[in-house]
Amino acid sequence: MDSKTPKESLTILTDLVLPGETNPLDNLFGGELLARMDRASSIAARRHCRRIVVTATVNHVAFTKAVPVGSVLTIEAKVSRAFSSSMEIFVDVWMEDRESGQKTKVNEGIYTFVAVDRTGSPIKVPQISPETDLEKIRFEGALRRKQLSLVLSNKMKPQDATELMALFS
């Protein structure tokens, strides 16, 4: 199975925030944004492995700025690292100023997807070969994030999380 680059999975979704998707403060519901991020991530994961993919975890989401009704949102998702059957997808969310067109980062998240066959059993995925500095940073951090997630869910013993342990040595 050949290795792929993150840019091969790049998915960009651009959409408008409508009144029915907002809270009483006229800002986008957090759950609506999470759903959009999940869709973009699933497309990126599927582009990477060309298989059925399912959301395994939402590892991190940072809501840094409210997104008002009428805003144009751009969601960029791409695979940051692939493991055996799972893929970490890094998602960046940008809001476009209505008047100047300037983009501001308003959110980011890290999703994990697993590739499965038609019976739901995990299957192998291609590895990732990062190219840019940011892709390399995200690739390197992915193993630590995976180990932390496994330790927190009691699926890995802390002493077995070698990448995490290295941070404290």
C-alpha cells in the first residue's frame, strides 16, 4: 500500500451561517459547527483511504470565537497521520469578514476516523508522508495525542505510552 500526502485528502467546505442554525445570541450553534467539521473530516478520511469511514473520536475542539449569523465559514480538513486502520484528521475553521473578506481562524478540532469494510471490521489504511512544516508538526504530535486518548480511556497503561513518557523525562 503506497503512502499518501496530507494534501491528497484536503477537503474544503464553504457555507453560509443561516438564522435557523443559530442560538438566541444569533451565533452558530456549537453542535452545528461540530457536524460540519465531522462531515469535512469524514470526506478527508475517505479521500485518504477510499474506504467506508466511521467517526471514532472527537479528540479536541477549541471554540475561540463566536460565529454570527450571515458569516461565511470555510472548513479545511486533512489527514495528519494514519495508523493501522485509524486516521487523525486535523480541522481548521475560518470565518470570512463580510466587508473586508479577511479570514480569521475561529475554531480547530482533531477527529479520529477508522476505515472499515462492509461488515464494519477495521481495515488497513495507507500511511502519510507529511510535506510542509505544519504537516510535520501535526504528524509528530499525533502519536502523543493517540496515546493520551488511549490512556484516558483505559485502553493503554500509562507506562506503555512511550511518546507521552518522553515528554516528562
